[in-house]
Amino acid sequence: MINGNDLMHLRRCIELARAALEAGDEPFGSVLVSASGDVLAEDHNHVAGGDHTQHPEFALARWAAKNMTTDERGKATVYTSGEHCPMCAAAHGWVGLGRIVYASSSEQLAQWMCEMGVAATRVRNLAIHQVIRDTTIDGPVPELAEQVRELHRQFRDKR
């Protein structure tokens, strides 16, 4: 269930996605939060240079593996503007991070891209629960998903 703290962190993810857009990148942003509510790390997409593995969720999983204990990772929450792709979901699972909260789903993104005339990518859109198990997953959040959709529209309009 989404609460006020969740909404606060999701709004930060959207700010990070907007920063990615302003930097000429695809609009995705993510935040890693400890069990006590401290923001530990945050990032946005860095795929504009051609390396499409530079997703913020993947970067946060690597950061967590290096800087957190197994127990700390399991109790942490990853917030993100868009549901993890299969690569990021797998990284999340392998590192043992806890809860995932997202503003917009992979299904929504695929629908938006189709509506914008963007061809499907080579990597299949899979819901997080199709990639990893035993993880609490909350999302999408309709009022925030529309903001994410608008960022993707702006990105596509620039191209």
C-alpha cells in the first residue's frame, strides 16, 4: 500500500526523470531508501551515450551491493519512476534488495510507446514479479503515472 512517504520518494524519482530528460536522456529516475527512511543513493538514466545498461535501478543495485550489508539491502526500498525492466529486476533480485515502489508500469510504458508510434525494443517488457519472486512490489500510482507519461511524450517530441 502506498503511503505519504512513498509518494514523497516517488515525486523525487519524477524530478530525477525530469533531470534526465533535460540532460537529453530517457526520463527515468530512482531512489534507494534505508529501512529507517534515509535516502542512501539516487540516480537517473544515462543511456544517451549508447550504453543501454546505464539504468538508475541497476546503478542503485550495484551501489547497494558495495555499500550495504545483506540485511540492510533486504530491508531497503527502491523507488522508481517506471517499473524495473527485466535487467534491473534481476539485478535487484540478485543483490537482495527489498521492496520496490514504482509510479508507472512497464505495461503502461509499452502502451504509451505504441500510441506514440515507437517500435518495441528487443527486450521484452516483463512485470517485475515475472523476473524475481519474494519481493513486495507496489505500483503503479495513477496520479503520478500521468506525469511520467508526459515526460516520455516530451522526450519523444525532442527526437
